[in-house]
Amino acid sequence: MMPQLASALLPLLYTLDPEQAHGLALRALRLGLAGRDTEPSDPRLAVSVLGQRFANPIGLAAGFDKDALAVAPLTRLGFGFVETGTVTPRPQPGNPRPRLFRLTEDRAVINRFGFNNGGIEAYVRHLAAGRAASGGVPVGANVGINKEGADPERDYPALVAAVAPHADYVVINISSPNTPGLRDLQGEARLRSILEAVRAGAGPHPPLLVKVAPDLSEDGLASVVESCVAGGVTGLIVSNTTISRPAGLRSPQAREAGGLSGAPLFALSTEMLRRAARLAAGRLVLIGVGGIGSGRDVLAKIRAGASLVQVYSALVFEGPALVGRLRRELLAALEEQGFASVAEAVGADLR
């Protein structure tokens, strides 16, 4: 099956509860029903960062495949890379349902999952098998802490050590709004303490990134950047979902509690990315996330300082055909704006 055909079947999924639909989509992926993108990425889209070559800069954000159950099928959709998780040390059910809401009128999603996952032990088995079958597409592992009984300075090093042999990069998630107290870990003293613990206790590991919230103050972002540089972090993912509700949301679901992602997050997350790029001044690799729906959006993130980007909500609304469309539109946008390659466009707005 081609990704376009799989996308054509999306209206059937929309008749279901969003979380049920998500579960079915994952099952379909595992059965190979989402198809395969057979069109190779144009060489102009290639990016070399994090010690890897990415055939294109468009990745899948964490949260879609929390337990790394569909790694290989996802890599076949044409993504340049796939990030799995967030995984916690122990299994946990997450928050009560309903906890996932489609804001169809706004091309947005609100979730308050609360790191529901099967725990690190099962995750590592799935991740190892999936990455081995990924055909060389880079695979990331996103790690977080349990809602109860967590000790960040103990848990993050253990998580990084567990996933290190099976991931091309590791992300420390300190910015989900759905685990009480998690965002407090973005404070300078606590973040430095966690990164020092990782450096002392995780052993050899692939490049380490930190995922930040789009709701940080300017001073808060500056302290995160400096803490990450001092702590040996390779990059930042900008950004997670927002607890804010931008003006103009039309969906009746907009008042639901949780993190908002999708089109309304684009302006906020891109401005934050631009600020992070100025603060980092080339010392950190940046991955831009939030509200991407077109190739022009991808290029806007790249011009703002991102070497790579990630999508999630647009995939919910468009299905697997999204990836090929974004690659084609990105090529057209590069040509139109006078760039010979993605690499040439990185940070163009800051120069």
C-alpha cells in the first residue's frame, strides 16, 4: 500500500475516539498497512549533524510511538529520522481518559497523557529490534520520569545508560506539562544537577539533547541554554507542547486541560527557536518542533536556526502521505528562496 492510500483511509479513523484511533494507527503500522515511501530523498535535503547523516531534515516527534512498537514501519514512510518515547523507568498508565482531543477546526491537538508507557525494560527490547530493522534511518530515544517515586538525578542517568546502545541520540524530556513538577526541572540549578548526574553516571552514550517548553521566559531559556552548554549537551529540541491558548482558537475542545500542539503553536515555537539559536550561537544543534504543516513551515524553522525539524499533529490530520508532501514542498521552497541545500539555509534569518 502507498502512504497516499493509507492517508485516504483516515476519515474512517476519525469516527473513533482519538486515543482509539491512535492505537489502531499504530497497529496498522506494525502490520505494514501504512505502506512505504519509495521515492529517495533529494541530496539537497541531506543534513549531517549529531554525528549522523540524515537523508532529509523531517523527523517524527516523540509521543507518537511511546513504546517503540513501530520503529521500522515508521522509518519506511520517508522520515529523515524517528524519535520514540517518552519512556519512564517503571510502567505507568498515565492520566485518566479522555486525555487526547482533536481540535479539527484549528489543525491542533491537546493531550494530557501523562507519560503513559510500558516502562524501560520492554521499551529497550522494542527499540533494539526496531532500530536494527530501520535501514539506517536514525532513531532517537526520549526519556522521562515517573509521576510518583521519581528521583531525577537517579532516574535520568539510568535511562540514558539503558537506551544508549540502541539509539542514535537521546532526549531528556523536562518539559511535558502533564507530569506534575516536571517543568520545574528546567530551572538552572536543577538542570545542572541532572546533567552532572548523567555525565557522572550514564557511561558512554550517543549525543544528548534536552527538550524544552515553549512557555519559558527569556531568562529561563537563557539559563537552559547555558546549563546545557556547560553540561555537555549536544542540542535542544524547541519545543514541547504549550499550556497557553493562542487567541483565535475555534474548536469547542480548546478549553481542555493539557498541552496544545499543531498549527496554533507554530508562531510561538518558531520565535522561541529563533531566540534559542541566538543564545546558543552555534554551540548547540537545534531541532525545531511545533505547528509544521507545509514545506514553507519546515524552511521557516530551518532559517530560524534548526538543523532538523519534527512533526506530529499534522500527521494526525493528514496521515503518512504528509512526509512525501513536506519533502517535495521543502525542495520547492529552497529553490524559490535561493538556497542550494538545507544545510545552506540553516540560521539564514540570523545572519
